[in-house]
Amino acid sequence: MKWEENVRRVVPYTAGEQPGRKDVIKLNTNESPYPPAPGVARRMRELETERMRLYPAFPEQTGLAASLAAYYGISTDRIFIGNGSDDVLSLAFLTFFQSGRPILFPDITYSFYPVWADLYRVPYRCMPLCNDFSIRKEDYIPAESGIHNGGVIFPNPNAPTGVLMPLDAIEDIVAANSGVVVIVDEAYVDFGGTSCLPLIDKYDNLLVVQTFSKSRSMAGMRIGYAMGSPMLIKYLNDVKYSVNSYTMNYTALELGAAAAADTGYFKECCSRIVRTRECAEKELGRLGFTFPKSYGNFIFASHERVPAKEIFEKLKENDIYVRYWDKERIDNYLRITIGTDEQMEALYHTLEKITG
Amino acid sequence: MKWEENVRRVVPYTAGEQPGRKDVIKLNTNESPYPPAPGVARRMRELETERMRLYPAFPEQTGLAASLAAYYGISTDRIFIGNGSDDVLSLAFLTFFQSGRPILFPDITYSFYPVWADLYRVPYRCMPLCNDFSIRKEDYIPAESGIHNGGVIFPNPNAPTGVLMPLDAIEDIVAANSGVVVIVDEAYVDFGGTSCLPLIDKYDNLLVVQTFSKSRSMAGMRIGYAMGSPMLIKYLNDVKYSVNSYTMNYTALELGAAAAADTGYFKECCSRIVRTRECAEKELGRLGFTFPKSYGNFIFASHERVPAKEIFEKLKENDIYVRYWDKERIDNYLRITIGTDEQMEALYHTLEKITG
């Protein structure tokens, strides 16, 4: 077809499998094993379908923005809300990485970064993680790396490794990159990491991105947000309002506000997941796995004897889904989401049979 | 700030005002005056907030896609579903208008088109409407216009004029542009227009875009869709899955399916709006307005004596919101959404005082 010559061709990101059956143990996409805050169900019963005939409110003017602002102790002009953190990150690539110079991110990281870069024609360089999967800070400091970069992005803790970078290292990177935007993707920060959010007061080039998909148990509602200087947020909104006037529907705004309002439930869920992760470290260690210390709601583990791919397939035969990438450097690792204690017990039991 | 040099700067689209108060008569953003189908409220009461902890389904595999496919008598591989038709159109600009040659659209049309073109660096040329606001077909036929264009997009009926282009003219344009993609934006086609959907069987370069925001009373839920050849849909999905794995949340998918399933209610709402529009034509004519025959859920009207801007402001003082653009060629027109009969009576009454 002649029109095909004019089409943007891309290799899309592949999300983790969503098995149709409900009776599987799903530890493959880092969802929370706990339901959304009880206020979400209450609020849903109050929603008016009549209201759906009207366009939704602008997110920055809603109770959702107000709740987040109150929780983080910042003003609403420092918050951008989008349709999941993928929407937020995608818009940030489009908005901030326009220099024509390569942006930098780790070689082992969230695999959507190179996809957005390719889509928006942003050049990039992948900086290799150290052997212990930590990020080498110096790689992101122009004076040391010798790279005149166009921006920096990394998750903290990193995905899929779970490795946390200390706050002072992040500050060094942000300070050394004042001419470009630095995005810290904190999708997993609520499980024991330290957020770099306080740095946004000091550095107007820092964008911190978080999500409701993991620690707030609402992957299905698609709510993500970014926090930064009012200027960064304004530029992001300008691009957003040039793509789609209304990315957040009525239900996401209302139910997101209900979830954000319940800080107690949120913290309790995070604590439970951290406790289960600590238990999982012991059990997986006992079964012959090694892994870097994780600060996420997952463990990135390799077995001393049985290849990861084999374990992955055998777990699936037993209706337990974990994540595996057939990719250099990490092809002998599994990313195992922390589920409920019951789900994890079933996992250990099955792993014992597979690896024993 | 130095990082600002690397930012994509854009002038965003400005949506119609969303007044905070509920007691106004809102005829400014072409929303339906009728609530969503009764099945939407029923389905909402059955939704499980527990399900929200998981990522949503892929839209093309849902009951929403199946319902639309059944209604239009096409297979689901010919349907792309997005987060409102703005999301669908934005992705289509990014996907299909990559030739570097100018795309063509009318000078008076949906004002988001130049915004997307600017955002994605797509060159474009605006082709002037005739004085009666009809689209000059020849302008979009390369052999007659002499323009080697990179694509074509127009709404049918056009916005904000309501003028309908006959199906044979559309076919001529699509057939004459086989080397590029032609997008027909049918946001308003359900109010008496003729859809060009049957042409997608014959022309693989035709993308037809529709929305739940007008005729299906669900602007607040953000559901739009495109129909075309499986190849067009595949390319669109590749780009979509390179932006955001999940643009449609659980509630939009479920409630959209409930709305799509009720064809009877949908048709009844459209008929009522058409009847009210016919009545409005008489009333507005009696009050000294002229307007092209509209096939949308709005009328684009100019008064014989009182300037549009003055009427716009006086209506607002009376808590009646309509849409006005201070823009060449249309700065003496108002776009008035068709509301309920009661809302329209209040409008006529107020217009009588303003223009009398």
C-alpha cells in the first residue's frame, strides 16, 4: 500500500501478560495484591451516571489534585495528573527531551524508555549498570561522563532490579544537569525507598513521577502524576492540552480522590507488602535464589542452578505467572511481584518442587 | 532557566468553558442533554472495586469492541478504541501524517487539527470553505488542487458549521488520495448525517473516527474509536502501544460496553436531538438568525443585527453558555448546542429579549 510509506513505524512496548482466567496467581505485573481503599467502593456507589454526559473536570482543579497536594505538602501548581504514569512519562519525553542531544538512562531499566525515545525521535544512550545492578552515578554527570546529554531519566528504585539509589547521589545528578530536565520515576518508591520529592523546591529541572498502579492498588483506573517546579508543570500541561483536553475521566478523578484521601490504608498496604517481601527474601534465599536487596514490590531473582526461563515456564504450568525477559544481562533472572502471604506460600511450595 | 531551551513549546487547544455551577444552561460544548443509557447505571452498580487493583484489559479484546463491531457489522480488527476521539485523532496524526508534505484541512474546522499538526511537526495547509461554509471537494483532489499533500482530515458534518458533505464527494476524495491516509472525523454524524463507514471495505486508506461524547452521552468517560482497514488499525495500535499500554480504564471499558449495547436508547436520543434542532431552526429564524443547515447537535448562527459577541456575553449574564470564537470569518457566529426542549425554550426567551 502506497500510504504505508508515510506511516510512523515503531516496535511497541510489550506489557506483562494478563491471563484471562481469575484462578491463577498473578505475580507478573507488580500490581498490588490488596484492593483499593474502602472509600473507593463507597465513593463508587455515590457516582452519578447523569454526570457522565458532561466533559470531566480539568484534573488540576479537582479533589484528586487537592488530596495529593495536601499529602505531599505542596501546592497544586506543582502537580500534573495523567492517565497512568506511562501517560505522564510519555508526555514528559515529548515535552522535555527536545535538545537533539542524547538522553541518558540505564541499560537495565523500565523497557518503555527506549520505546518513547524511538517514537518521539529522541536520541538516547544506555549507561550500563554496575555488576551489582546499582546505577553508576558518574555516568550521569557530564563533567565525569564527558557526555553533553539532553536529559536524564531513571526509576528509583530501579525496575526491574529493585535497587535504590541514595538521595545524595540523586541530588548530585540533578545539580550537575541544570541545563536539562532530570526525571526520577518513583513508581516503586512507597515500598521502603526515599523519595527525592523534597529536592523539587531546590531544583526547578527535577520532575518526580509517581503512580496509583502499585502502592495505591489502582492499576485498573490509570492514574499517574508528576511533581516539579510550577514551570515544568506548566510546560507539561501545555503539551498535554495539545494532545487531549481531557485524559482523565470522571470515574478516575472521583475514585482517585477517594483513594488518595485514605493515607492510613495506603501506608498499611505498603507495610504489609514490605513485610511479605522480607519474608520472601528469606524463603527465596533458602531455595537457592540470589537477588539484589529490593525496595520495590517485587524481587529480581536468579537461581544458583535452574535457569530462569525454565523456572518461568514451569511456574506458568502451575498457574503462577512471574515476569521473564529474554534479554542480555538479565536472561537468568525472574521478576517476582510480592503478592499476599498466601500467594507467596504457594509460590515457595511450587519453587521447592521445581528447584529441589 | 537553561533547561527551557530544550522544551517543546506549543499553544494548546482551548476547550469550551466548564462552569463550576450546576444551575446554568450549558449549550457550549456539544454534550448531550440526555443521560447515558439506563444500562450504564445498572452496570456501574455491579462494578467491583477489587478488580481495579489489576491493569485493565486491552480494549480490542473487550465487550466494548465486540458491541461496536456488532453494531457496525465489522470485525474487531477494524476497530481502534481510545481515550476520547481526541486521543484517537492525536495518535492518528502521529501515526499517519509522516510524509513531510503538508496535510490538508478546512480553514474553518475543529480547531484541534492545527494544534496536533504543530505539536507533531506536521506541515499543513488550510483550504478555505466556500462562502456557504461547504467544503470545496476539488481542494482535496491532488489533480485539481495541484497540491502533493501528505494526508487529508476533515469532520463530516464539519465543526463548528454543521455542514454535511455528500458521500459521493467523500468517496472521490478518498479515491484520489490512495497514497496517503484520509481521516473523516464523524463526531457528529449520528444526528442525521450519512457515515462513510461502508467505504472502509473498499479503501484501505480511509480512517473513520467517532465518539461516545456526543450521541452516546458519555463525554465524561472519554471514549472514542476509529474504524478502517486492519492494516491502518494495526499501525495505530503499534503507536498507541508505544505511548501507553493502557489508555482505557476499567470503568470506561465496562460502562462504554453497557452504553454501546443499548442501540434503542441511542437512536431515541439522536432522534430527540434532531427534532429539537428542527424546532430551533424555526425559532432562531423567527428571531432573525441565519445559519447553514446543520447535521450536528448544534446550530452555527449569526444574527442579522446584533453582533455575535454581544449576544454571547449577554447570554452568559443570563447563565446561558454558548460557544463563540473571536476568529476571522466566524467572529459573527455563535455555536449553540441543542439542549433539551426546556433549555431551548429558555434560550429563545432570553434571545428574544437580547435581540428584540
